[in-house]
Amino acid sequence: MFGKLFFFFAVLVVALAREYPAGVHPAVCPNYPYCDADALARHTPDGMPIPQWGYHPGVAPAAPGHVPAAPRYPADFPPALCPNYPYCW
């Protein structure tokens, strides 16, 4: 009797099993075919989460407010004589 029940439930489980396509992991999308596209985009095909790069203002370097333009040398003045123009001594 138990052998027949076991066989019946084994056949039932195999008949009702879902087959997931390549790239869809059962842990990421348990309600296949109703999957969240964002969840699929955040995980690899093996089900591993992909690390997200976020903006951390405490870690990111501060951008300079104003970048000074390169100094303009006067006409007929060789820049090699004074690389820190206009501060030549």
C-alpha cells in the first residue's frame, strides 16, 4: 500500500515540476513565469546577487568647485623660462 502511494506521489511531483529556462534561478524567481525583471537583473544566472555600486558621499572625493584655466603667456615669451607664470622671480 505504501509503495503504491509513494509511486503515485513521485509521479505527481514529476508531472507538476516546473522547468526553469536558462538564466532563471528558482531562488530568484520562485513564481516563474511571473518574475520581477529587477530581481532577474540584480542576480547572476546561478542565483548569486550582483553587488550594487552606490554613491557614498563620505567616501567619494569632493569635486573642485572651479578649475583654474591654464596660464596664458604673453606673446614672444618662452614658457620654459617661467613655468609658474605670472609668479616669476
